[in-house]
Amino acid sequence: MSQTTSPLEPPPAPRPSGFHGPDRPRDVDYLHCVHCGLCLNHCPTYRLWGLEADSPRGRIRQMVLVDEGRLALGDSFVRHIDQCLDCRACETACPSGVVYGKLVEAARAQIEQNYRRPYSSRIARSLLYRHLLPFPRRIAVLARLARFYQRSGLQSLARESGLLRLLGLADRDKLMPPVENEFFFSRLGQTFAAQGRRRARVALFAGCISQVSFASLHEATIRVLTANGCEVVVPEGQLCCGALAAHAGVRDIARRLARVNLDAFLRENFDAVITNAAGCGSTLKEYDQLFPSDDPAHEKALQFRRKMRDVTEFLDELGLIAPLRELRMRVTYQDSCHLAHGQKIREAPRRLIRAIPGVELTEMRLSDNCCGSAGVYNVTQTETSLQLLAEKMHCAKEIGAEAIVTANPGCLLQMRAGTEIHKTGQQVLHVVELLDRAIDAASASATSRQ
């Protein structure tokens, strides 16, 4: 891997109080909200607490008041904005087309610039967004330490001794992603040939944490794409997509990461750029929103957006040609928020699941309600995250599905933790992992007949 340093610059100096600068929402963005309230029962935090201030409508009202100088950009405002999952379910429900995700991320950018968080929070946020995620080698080093903790017996000892509960970390430890044996970083710069006639040449976006905790998902994605006639390139020089930074309001880092990725993926001609992470894909498709229209990166982002596809979206458009063997399974599908609400993709993953012979897809209640993962929400708002997870696991369990299928690594992590916490005994798979099983089974069957 050739990426040894980050191209990121030091953070800008803080600005005075109020909503200022390029990340300030425009008045017209606020005015789209007519305060009808149709979003309320689609908002996870409003459903939990029934508080207007923790609904999309209530949060927009607070943004307007802060922008007008009638409400302080202080502790109360920050708490209500921080408690939002940015799941964007309200966008699906809204008859006026309010792009709430853009508003809440802009509000968080103003908080980042103009609000002084407690010292411990500032340190943690700086370490994560500015000094870890943009640096692949640092991610790899931390992942090796985490893997040692998980496999050496230290994690079991910490759990059984009660130390984690004493430190208030027991719930967070349950949600810690397992680190895989092999990291995907070694695949950067490689090309994987299509099986049979080449139907498309695509680039795979590998992400950041996914490269150490979901490397096997990337491998399955490559196998499914190549089996369906795609040459897959994993461009060198790509970095974290910037989604976590953008959602947290650290938009200067998100912009700088976007510039690097635009250069990495636009230097060659691809039919599509593919991601298997709905959260990453939503941000990647919205890179243009990070830049003013007179910035050259804005036009690059629009060009990039035209090629950006979720893997389920792309495979559904391309059509499956790989032989699929029967898998006798009853499954249910969990809509990833940023796929269903951010990218408006619902049917593509379901059609792919139904294409597998023998698989019975049974819809669960509240399939498009947030599972509580929401980027780093399960770390920063763990109690609320686990409440939402409990609701989701109840819905998944009551229909008797053997497996829960989804389309985002964060959802995979959260739902796998849920099966352990709630003892449901269900498998949790990405859509492409399910397809990979059917393709592997078909290949094995063909080999045995030769």
C-alpha cells in the first residue's frame, strides 16, 4: 500500500457564534418544511421519547431559531441535534421534499465550528475524524491491537471480570466489530478478471473500517461481480469516503477526503463505481453537496455521481447471469436507512434475493426503521441504539426467518450483535454474501458433475 501520509490540512480556526460560511443552510432549505408532522411517527427518537424537540420538525425549528439568533447555539440545541440518527426516514415520509439529511449535517457543521464540546469529547472526535480515519496504516495498526484484544482472551476476561461494566463499556464492547484475519488493504491496486465475456469494467470502493472488519464481504462482492461478467478494479490511493466526518459536521475533513477519492476514481474510465456499503454510497453520491458550484471539485463530483452505484442497484440493472443453485432458506430483509431513504433503493436488493432459487423472502414489520447503528451512533448514543435494536430484533424474530439480509456493513454489525444479545439464533448476511453462497454452491455442483 502506497498511502503513507494524509493529504489533509490542519483544521480551520473557529468562527464566531451563529450560522456562517459555506456550510450554512439556505433559507429556502428551511422553508420547504411546512410543519405538517407527517414525519413524526417515522422518526426513531420521536417514537421513543415523544418529544417535539427530538423530531425532524422540532429540530428544523431549532435550527431556524439558532440561525436567526433567537436561540443559543448551546448545550440544549447540541444535545437534540446529536441525538438525531440522521437515518433520513423523515425524507421518505415528507410530502414537501425536505432534504433533512442536508439540514442536520449543516447544523452539525455549525456546531463543530462554533460550539466548544467537553475536553474529552473534543479529543475523541479529533482522534477519530482527523487522526485515524484518513490514515489507512493507522487503521491497520489499531485493528491489529483490537484483534489481539478479541482473540487473546483479554476480551473474555474483561467481560467475565465485570471490568467493562465497572467502566461503563459493557454495552459498547458488545457492539465492537470483530477484526478479520486478513485485511483488504493488500488488494488496493489489483484487478480481478471477469469470468467469461466481459460485460462491464467497474471500480470497487473499499472504505476504511470495512477493510479490516468486512474484508470477507469485499471478497464476496468481487466474486459475485466477476461471476456476472464484470472486471473489477480496486483503485490505489482511495481513502475513507468521509461519511462519518460529514455526518458529524467535520466537513473540512469530508471535503479533503472527497478530493482524494475523486482523483483516485476518475483517473481511469469505469462503467461504474461500486460500493457494498449503503452509508458510504449515500455520501459518495452526494459529494457535490460538499463543494460550492464554482469549485472545480463540484463538476468532478457530478461526473463521479453519474457512475456511482450501490452493488445491489448495479447488479439489478446489469442482470444476473451466473448460475445460482437452490438455497432452501427463509429470509427477511432489513432496509439500510441510507439505501432506502438516502438513495431511494428498495426493490433492487429484494429482486436479487428473490432471484435465488429456493429462498423465501418474508417481509418483517418496520423493515425500514433504523436498527440503531447509524455510523458511530451506537458508540455515542449506545442506550438509544440498543433500544432501537431490540425493536428491530423483535420484528425479525417474530416471522421465523432463518437469516436477516441487509445491504450495509454497519447494519450487519448491529444486527449480528442483536442476534447475540437477544439469542435469536439467526444468521445475518449482506445481499451479496447470500448471492455468493448460491454461486459457490452452483460452482461446486457443476464441478461434481464433471
